[in-house]
Amino acid sequence: MNSSSISDHETSMQRCMELASRGRKNVGNGAMVGAVLVRENKIIAQDWHREFGSAHAESGLLNSFTGRIEPEDILYVNLEPCCHQGKTPPCTYAVISRGIKRVCFGMLDPDERVAGKGIETLRSAGIEVIGPIARASCEYFNRGYVSLRRTGRPWITIKEARTRSGMISHDDGSTLKITDEEQDVWSHTFLRSCHDGILVGVETIVRDNPFLNTRFAQRNDLTKVKNYQPWRIILDPSLRIPTSANVLMHSRGDTIVVTSDALSEGGRVAEDALHDWGVRVMQIPLREGSFAIPDILRLLSTPRDDFHGLSSLLVEGGERTWKGFRSSGFIDEMVSLIGA
């Protein structure tokens, strides 16, 4: 890609987002950001925000690029450069100090600490600022981050699979295979691979024993980030998840079980066993026998220890879980897959 021709601003911005997607989930509840440095319509340097607490994309690019900055160079970044001291120094400082003369950005940062002030800082330093470019695409790409900053909660997508007659299982409650392989490839590629986490209730684990992975997405060329695995999140108030569950047998340290903060003695034994599997067990109170959706969302979007939160969530079931999210009103997108 470094030697490829860049014909316009939107193409360069698309490359920023392609790079930024490599940081999905790893950046926690932060934004996915990519940056490219373009000279004479060719990319000469590129970088992305790799993980929570690491250098931001534009700072990382400018710190690693040892060549001379020319007046005609354009720095592209899909999110307004930050101008505050956080876990890393402000990106505006890196841009100004390296002598960048032109910056093209995709969208304003909704974080109130930035929110246009980064652009003002650059312009005050005599830098030509172009943008926003492809704003709608950039905002949708980082919709989880935008949702957290504007509403205080992650972006929520509900995915349902039903037969044409409306069934989600056999009459006796046993598993009913609804979607075909083409639908599975689509949902793994454009739903699972585009969210930080996949959430189900424990009844779905007991009944269907799903893997909750992106295996179908990894088989096609449409997948931008190979080997990406979202967090697998199971709501399990009393810790009755079977030890033979696929999400445990095939866990790579990316499985989270949300349970009650008032476990029985048996529940505490089960918790110890889950820790041995490398599962993260997170506890919140039950309210009238159920988890409150706001409590779940607050838990999953808040960094703690080596878990850095998430900003987007794909809710896959089952019926009780769907009902809880519907009644909460916290749904941003709804996807229904209709089988035979």
C-alpha cells in the first residue's frame, strides 16, 4: 500500500479507517484511529492506535517516521487530533513540532476535552486544516466511541435469527438451525467482526453450545482484520455455565462471564474453576432477580485492571436477553436473519 497512488481525500481517509480497524477491541473504550502521511499522491508513512494507553495514530506515525517533512505533505487522520494530556501527550503537539503544514481529518472528536479545540490549536499554529472528510463514514466506523461520549453507553446491535414462521427453536426448546452458511458468513464478517463484544444469556450456552467466534469471517477475503475475535460475554447470574461449553474449551482469554455479586458457596467454587480456564468473571448486583441493562453496560464499558472496556456490543440472544434489551430502550441497530 505504501507505493500505491492516492487520488483523493476520501481514498486516503478510507485507508485511515482500514488501518484503524486493526485496533478494534484492543483500544478498549477509546477510538479506533489510523493516520497516513501522503506526498505527491503516495503514502510514505502510516500507523494506527494499536492498544489502550499506547501512542495515538498520528503521534506514532510522526515519532517513527525519520524522514524530512516537506511543505506539500498531507497528514490524514480519521479523527480530530487530541489537544489534551491524557494517557499520552497531545497529538497536536506532535503535529506542530514535526512541521506538518497540512492536516486532513475525518470527523470532530466528540470528547468534550477536544470537540473542535484540536482543530483550533492546529489552525492557530498556521497549519492548513481540511475537513471533515467522509464524516458520516468516519462517525459510523467509530459509532461505539461516539455513543460512549454522547450517551454514556456502548453502541448496541441486536441480532435475531428466525424462521419465516417466526420460530427461534423447536417446540420443545431444543436447538433449531435457522441460518444457512451464506448468512453465517455475512453475520460473522459484518456483525461479529465489527463489534467489540458478542453477548448472550447462559441459556443460549446451555441450549445451543455456540462458539461465539468469527470462524466464517476468516474464510473470505472481505475480512479486513484476520484472526480478530470479539469478547465473548455470557450473562450467568448463578454460574451454571457447563464446563464443556465451547466458549470455555476454545477460550483464548477473551471470554467474560457476568454473574451476581452474591454467589452461593457452589457459585464461588464455579467461579474459581472459571478463573482456572482463563475466564474473566465480573460481578454486579441482581435487581429483582435479573441484571439491569444499565449496570451491564456500565460494567462492560469501564476499564479495570487489564480489561480496558468496550464501546460496541452485538447482542445475539436468547429470547430473555433480547426482551431485556428491548425493554431498556438501549438499541441502536436491529438485524433479523430469516431462515427457511
